[in-house]
Amino acid sequence: MNEIHRVLLAEWLARGLPSVKPRRTRLETYANLKVRKAIAVTGFRRVGKTFLILGLAERLLRGKNRKQVVYLNLEDERIPLTTEFLTDLLPAIKEYYGATPQFLLLDEIQNVPGWSKWARRIHDSGETKLFLTGSSSKMSSKEIPTELRGRFLEVNLFPLSFREFLEFKGLSFDASLAGISASDKAGLLNALQEYVTHGGLPEIVLGGEDKRGETINSYYQTVVRRDIIERNKVKNEEALKALLQLLLNSTQYSISKLYDTLKSAGHAVGKTTLQHYLSYIEGAYFAFPTRIFSYKAKDRLAHPRKIYFIDNSFINRFSTKFSQNNGRLYENLAAVKLKTRLGPTRELCYWKSNDAEVDFVVEDNGKAKQLIQVCYDVSEPAAKKREARALLQASKELECNDLTVITKNFEKTEEFTWFKTTRTITYTPLWKWLLQ
């Protein structure tokens, strides 16, 4: 056993566990699965993965010896990021504690070379249950290394949902939303505006207003530097940062347009490199694209992608075009919420014709299951007509009758006749849609 193993294991026995606010995602259900799996908790940096797993540790330790549950943060600067550190870890624990732990919880394991082969060996030994976290999509179900396929389950953690946001703020409402009073609704709407503007990253939600800007700046610098540039060994840092600024001030992009804009700004970067940069940004869970919904492969390849960010705080803070833009912030928030609801067969897309566009198409096994439009203000008849017309047109073409418009405060169900066919559109305030 080397000295760093000894120090870390001694610290674990001595340290107290923090008080953790509960999330709707509960890892205990994964600790008692009948079918044995390693659990990978993935998501953007600072969404709360560490506190989620420490909360699990606290609950697992109730009535147990401290040595049965071991937690290590592999971003501790004292830990060498080598395969040997992992190889020697369980033997060191067994030597120091006198037994193999029942649960081993490792934070940000993707930083260690060879982690996946090590994880498979430990999992296959059957002695220790693994809970791993990571802020890289290389740990996601789409990109997990071959050796772990079939042996792990992914739990993708997002920023606080609106209901979690309210709970963190000490606010609660009837889950059915029935009979909400005028004063409660006013408080709810004030909370919603804070959520829309400043997002749902836990530390920002719990912190004071005077530290918000400083905290968001720190998050942005960290994800750009550590999770995108350093992790992927990006050489042209200025081009990467310029690309991020373009995306933060855009609703959609194409490689050709990005290439031309960056070239005109003096950034010499090829189209293939741009594609790599976009994959790095998505791989850090910082942003995600949606493609056009079309049955034609040519259309899916040729049309621009729409772009959304993991948390509204980044748009509000770093976008010169969309800061305080409720329309853009509502749409981004809806995209993130829909992303949390996607199962393995579902994908989030958009739809567009020559003269109309629908913000979101929820695709399931290649078919459109739901059409969703986001319109902050439908009080203007022209705006309401435009949104309804786009939904009706898409409904006819895609043969989908589940039609929703998310609004600021308008709530109603209306019927429309379109080419001799009646369609029903549900108008729902954002706060209610988020809580449903």
C-alpha cells in the first residue's frame, strides 16, 4: 500500500458527511437491484453528482460499519491519474480496513486511464458494488467502452427541475396544482422568473444573489478549460472560445456558416476541426443540438441544427443577444426539460417547412409522438395564429395529434379545423407544464 492510499483511506474514516438536500433522483433504488450492475452517474459539472453520491453514502452507512462504504474524489490533486492507482485501490482498502468494501463510490473516474477495464474486472469479481460519476459523455450509454456494455446502468443527472428548485427554496405546492391561491401563484411566478433567468445549478440556487455572477463565471471558465480544452487537447483555444460565443448567440447553426463566420473573424479552423469542437462541447454536457425531423436522410443531413445549453444561467450571463430574452430562455428551459424525459427510443427534434416551424418534435422509434411550440406571449392574435398554423401544418404532415403551446400565462384548450380535419391544441403556462 502506498502512502496516498493510506492517507485517503484514513481521511475517509475521519471525515464527516455533508448535509445534502435530497433530489428526485434517488440512487438507493440502484443499490438493491436484483440484476447486478455498475452504476454510472453522468452529467454536466456542478449539477450535483458529488452531493448525490455522498447522500447515497450517508444513507448506505446507516447501521453499517464505515469501512463497508468507501468514497473517493479522483479530482483530488494528490491522486495520481494512473491505471496503477486504480489497480492497487481495492488491495489497499482490504489491507488498511481488513475487508473488501460492499460499496465503492468514485467521483470523476473518467480522468483515469484504463478506468473502464478496471471497472469491468471489479464488477465481474462480484465483491464490490460500483457507483461511478463523470462529467464526460464517454461514460454515457451511447459512448461507454465495449468492455462495460451490458454491465452498467447510466443515471444522467440534470440541473434542478422546477419542482426541485422550489423545494431547495423551501417552497411547496400541491402536486395536483389544484386550488392554488392567488398569493401562492404570485410567489410561484416570482420563483419561476428567477429559475428562468438564473437556472437550476444547485450552488447558484442556494447561494446569495451577490455571488451569482462570480459563480457562473467560474463554472464557465472551468468547463471550457478543463472539460473541453484540456480533456480533448484543443490547440486552437481562441477558435474554440469564439465558437462558444457564436453558439451562445445563436438558435441554430450549420458547419458551413460557422466556418465562414469564424474565418471572417480571423480564426483559421477547418470544418472537420469544427465538428470535433462541437462534439467536445456536447461531450462535456454543456450544450446539445437537435436535428430536423424528416423521413428523408438528405434533409436530416442538410438542414441546420438547433442548439440548446444545459442551464439558462449561461445564456443569460454570456449571450449578448439573448440575455434577459424570455422567449429564448423559455425555449431553452423547455428543451432541457424534454431532454430529461427522453427514453432510449426517443429523440428531440424540430420541424420546419418553407414558411413554418415547430420548436420540438418528440420522436419515438422514428415517428412523431408530440409537437410542442414555445411562445412567451400569445396575447397578440397574429402571434397566436402563427404558432397554431405551424402546429396544424406539422400535425397534418407528421400525423401527430398531440399538440401543445407553452406560454407565459395563457391557459386554454382550443379546437381548430385544418383541411377539413379537427385538431385540438392545448395552451399551457410554463410553470404548470414544468410541474406536471
